[in-house]
Amino acid sequence: MPLVNTKEMFEKAYKGGYAIGAFNVNNMEVVQAITEAAKACNSAVILQVSAGARKYAKQGYLVAMVKAAIADTNLPIVLHLDHGDSFELCKDCIDGGFTSVMIDYSGHPYEENIEVTRKVVAYAHDTTNHPYVTVEAELGTLGGVEDDVKVKAEDAMFTNPEQVIDFVTRTGVDSLAIAIGTSHGAYKFKPGVEPYLRFDILEEVSKKLPGFPIVLHGASSVNQEYVQIINENGGKMPDAIGVPENLLRKAATMAVCKINIDSDLRLAMTAGVRKVFNEHPDYFDPRQYLGEGRKNVKTLVEHKIRDVLGSVDSAK
Ligand code: G3H
Ligand code: 13P
Ligand code: ZN
């Protein structure tokens, strides 16, 4: 099976009332853990690569690993660029075999966001030199940390539902990421504050764009089990708090077709590695500690697919 884009995957997810997990990948162990978990659940899956991941692992290695995962699992897999910040980066990924890209111009003025997104869409949808590539864009600004960019909570902005019809029709994007209270990283809510998402905004957006796939970024739940293991084994992550899984479950049954998860994978991997190091100070074979991290990530992704995303059997 070749790499696929998100078109049919999202149509099925929207109708079926579930979401596809979009998991960030940087190395072989994480690619294997995610795709083995997806295989165990017979689930479609999106593997996404940030600019930072591309710099760390090199695009060619990541593309080859994702292709190897398809050969191993025979699942529908999308290779997606996460938070592309320029036309040139999106073009490079499309030319390199990605089947989906995100152009994130949400931090720029509205008209600039439209202009650059439209340019990426024109290139991605033109099938002269490559297959049809789907495009995700963003309206509204999430708080938190992406690579070197930190957005303070007070600078984050919810998506304005009054803009979505104009944005989608003028750009021709295939899916839209919206800001309804999620944020990037492991510190999403302050201790003592009840986490909430603006479901009213999601509902208004989906009324204005019936059948159109919505994306949630910053959707890690920061599973406390892993935070505790990290803290008990030499780590220091006080007050790490994520989006409660029941809120994400609800979003997945609505217009949200793609849920982005990265921080949870990092926590699962780090918990595994820290625990092994703490319990076995004599270990020095990377397979011993990376293997434990990989096991944790696989368990976590299976749990997400079954209990949060609801995408079991979506590979059919
Ligand atoms: O939203 C960003 C993702 O968590 C990727 O993080 O830019 O550090 O690779 P990164
Ligand atoms: P988290 O930091 O919540 O995992 O968000 C990841 C994300 O949105 C990647 O684009
Ligand atoms: Zn994101």
C-alpha cells in the first residue's frame, strides 16, 4: 500500500464519529511503537514531522522509516508536515514524498494567512508532478511551545467562527486547525484551574462548515502515571497538566477528525528511559533503555486509539 493523503481518511472519520491520531515522529523507536499499536487496533494513522524533527533526523531517514512501517503493517498511513512555516518548506516536503502538509500562518495577519495558504494549496493540489497532497491550515493561535516559538497564554486567541467560511472558501484547504483552549507542551493548565475546551466554538464552526474536517493541536493529556514515573526517577516536571481525555473523546465524536499528540509520547518514552536508568545503573546498551521507552509509547498509543480517538478498525 502506498502512503495516502487525509481525504478519504477524514471523510470516513467524520461520518463514523471518530478522529485519526496524528503522532509526531523523530526516531525509529517512536515510528515502530505508533505503527505497531495502530496495527494491533487495525487503525489508520497519521505520522507527522515538524521542522525540528526534520532537522534532527533528516527528511530522507524519516520518509524511509515511514515507508518501512507501511511495508511492515500494510495500514493506511499519512506522512504529514506539522506546522510548516513557509511555502518553501511545504514544497520541499511535497517534493520529498509527504502526502499531507500543514501551513501554519496563524500568527500572521489574516490576509497574509490566506495568501500563503492559498499558494501552498495551489502547489499541493496540482497533480502534474506529484499525487494530490492535502493541506491543513490554522485560524486562531494556540498557547504553549512549538520548537523555539513560545506563545504566552495571554497571547493565545480562540478561533473566530465568523472567519471560517471566508478562510476555507478563499484558500481551498482540506482541513482546518482551530484554537478552542488546547495548547502545546506539557503545561497546559495551571494547578487548581478546571481544564475546559470551548465546545461552543467547535459547534459554531461545524455548523458553518458542515462535513468539513477540523483539527485539534496541543491535545496531549499529560498522563499523570508517566509524570509520576519521571518524577520518581530523577526527573523534575512539577504541575505538568494536559487536556482531560474525556474532553478529547467528546471532540472526536464531533467535527474533529485529527487529534495531534506529541507531548504524551515524549513523556511515555522519557518515563521508560528514566526508570531503566534508575533501576539498572549498569546498563549501557541503547536497546535496553530505548526498548523500554518504545514499549511505553506502544501501550500509550493503543490506549489513545481505543479509548480516546475511537479509530479502531478504521483501516478497513
Ligand atoms: O507542535 C509541535 C510538536 O509538538 C512538535 O514539536 O517542534 O519540538 O518537534 P517540535
Ligand atoms: P501536544 O504538545 O499537546 O502533544 O501537541 C502536539 C501538537 O499539536 C503537534 O502539532
Ligand atoms: Zn501543533
